Amino acid sequence: VFQGKEKICSKDITRDMFSEVVPANFLNHSILSDMSFVGVGTDCYFYRAVICSASSHGASCYYVKIGINREGALSFRLYQ
């Protein structure tokens, strides 16, 4: 993530990073299906990540909002 020419954050997003908002039993059998830029707030850049798992009953997904503040810290919360 860049603000102009200044690099704010450069990190790999891993499955473990979602462990505070997605149940472990779901997370262990899931994939990061999609991640897209949502917008810029007053103090964060926002992305939407889609964590999905397939089963015999179809796919189930969690939608997670990732915030990246101007210091490069990440925050995760479920979309309501």
C-alpha cells in the first residue's frame, strides 16, 4: 500500500492473520478466495477479503474487512 510515493505497508496476507475473526475449524479448510480494495477512510485504507470453504452442501464464506492504518498496522473485522 502506497500513499503517493511513500510505502505504508508491504506484507503477505496469510490465513493465520484471520484467526481472530474466523473460527479455527473453518479457517483450517479454507482459502483466500478474493481480496479487493474498498476505499480510503480518514485514517485507514480498506480491503475486503473473502475466505471460503467448500463442502458437500456448497461453499460457505466469511467476508472480512481489513484496515491498514498510516503506520502500516493491520486490523481485521467481519462485515456485518
